[in-house]
Amino acid sequence: MSDPRDLTDRAHAPKPVPKPGILDIHAYVPGKAKSDGVETPIKLSANENILGVSPKARAAFAEAADLLHMYPDSRTTILRDAIASTFRLEPERLIFGCGSDEVFQLLNQAFLEPGDNIVQGEYGFAAYAIGAHACQAQVKLAREPGYRIDVDEILKVVDERTRLVFLANPGNPTGTWIAFSEIERLHAALPPSVVLVLDAAYGEFVLDDRFSDGLDFARGSDNVVVTHTFSKLYGLAALRLGWGYAPLAIAEAVDRIRLPFNTSIPGQLAGVAALGDQDFQDRSIAHVEQWRPWLTQQLGGLGLEIVGPSATNFLLIGFSSQPGKTAADADAFLSARGLLTRRVLNYGLPNHLRITIGLEEHNRAVVAALTDFVGA
């Protein structure tokens, strides 16, 4: 019996058939949140802010309870104004989404036709490709030697049908980053018709002077979009809140297809409060700065491969291909001890685990467990 996806005449199919390519998309795989036999596991699988959420944001969220019967402001005005003021941006050039994931989806939808393509690193965030495939576009992968974005490798695969280049800096799941001078070099070599999307979801964790999220650079460009999220540093992952800074023409185009109420009242209010809580932001960054090198040193001392150096709130760890010592074995071993990590097979990294930087007791538990695993 033929596969209904192969039917050229969908109107005469025996049942509704999605358009070509939809059923071939690999659905997004989130970090696991439970472990069999463990009542309260420690979740280190999703790069959430291990310190929780800003007390000011929590209070703003609670105050929104009396507004749940109302539609949110479709223009996200209070948060738009707060971001514009904080980062010295033109408010009309801001795009808001249900997480930065939706901003990527909107950009794909606005610029891609069947046969077009996007370019991303071979370990690029899965949401880029999902949105492109949904538009019946192709996804071209650029090699990442040493698990790091390489500008020349990106330029090798850009062609006349390339419409967007997605670049996460730092990268997820690798944690690696490149100096902004390299991004400037990439931009200079791209055709002006290609949109360069700079995903700065983890940008706040990079303190090196050679790094920039690109906001200042984007101000004077017609084809650069910079995205940020409230899910990582700000601890608002549950509220799904992301934003982008784009040329006005791109922002206006995206706004024509954006769903009218794609951010919530609690999210908008909590976002404004989180943005204004510098103390919580500083504590979150300081915690990662303290424990990331410690965890790197401890796990590296066990003979494990540490991809990096990481500039994010997580580490990517490489394991052996020897039976009993693989990433899958380590993941199962850690899960049995209530330590949830992230397998990254869907990123083409079957022998690696991604581990969020936890609280002190979490980090010490990870080291103790992997010490036992390596020595078993």
C-alpha cells in the first residue's frame, strides 16, 4: 500500500494528508523532567536558571491574577518600552514571541518559500530547522570544527536560495562562542538579501570583551536580527517570553503574521519586573561564573571530554563509545541517582550529555556520581 504522503493529489487522498515534508520533521525533544523510581529528581536537563526567578518578577506574576479575564496588550507595550529603555533601542523595531522560538518561526514564515533554504551550524538549535521545514524549505548545515561556529564553513554553503542564516552565539548545545569580529566578517560576506539572525539566548553569560550580542551592530543594518529570551538568565521559562530587534521593514513584515495575543499579561508584567531586578541577574551570572570552572575542572579530571570552554550555564560532556561507558550509560546511571541530564542525539552528538550548572549540592552530586560511573 502506498504511503499517503507520496500522493500528488491530496484532494483525492483517503484521509487528510499534511503538506509534503511535515511528517518528515523531527519533533523537538525537550529535556526530561522525571526519572523512574525517583520522586524528586534534580533537573539539570533544560538549562533553566538554577536560582529560580527574581522575587520582583514573582510578585508581578502574582499581581496579574486579578487580570486573567482580560486579553493582553497585543503590542506588548509595557515590556516593549522597558526593553527599549534598558537597551537604548527603537521600540517600533522590537518583535515579541512565545519564547524566542516563535520569533525564529515568524522569520522563517516571513522569508521562506518552497525551495529556499536556511543555513545554520551543524549543531545549531533544533527550532531553526523545524520552522524552515514547516515552510517546505531546505536546511543547510555548516560544519563546526571543534564544536565551534566557523564563518568560512557557513559561507561555503550559502547559495542564491539562502534567505536566512541562523547563528547562536554562544551555541546550544555546545556552549562555545566566537568573537564578534568574526560575525562582522560573516555579515560583510553575505548577500544583502540574506537575513542574519543572531540568537543571543545565552549572551548574558559571556563576559569576554571580544563578545557582543550584536544589538549595536544591528542598529545600522538592514538585514540583521538579534534575539533574546527571558527563559535563561531571567528565570521565566514557564512564561514563554522572547524578543527580537530587527530592521523596521522586517519587524513590520513579521507583525503582519504574528498572532495577535502571543504574549500573556503575567508574562509581560513579570518580564518588566525581571528586567529591572539587576541584583537577581548579577547573582545568577556570579553563580555560573563560580561553579562552571569548578565543574569543568572536576569532570575533566575524570578523563571526560569537556567541550568548550563553555560560556553558558551548561557544559557539554563527551563520553566513550566503549560499551558500558557511553553517554547513554552515563545518562541512565545519573538518572537512577535522581540527576537528570540532556542527551543530544537529535543534534548529531550521540556520545555527549549536556549538563546544566546546578547549585553547589547538585554539582557535587554530579561529580560524585560520574566518579563512580567512570570507576565502575
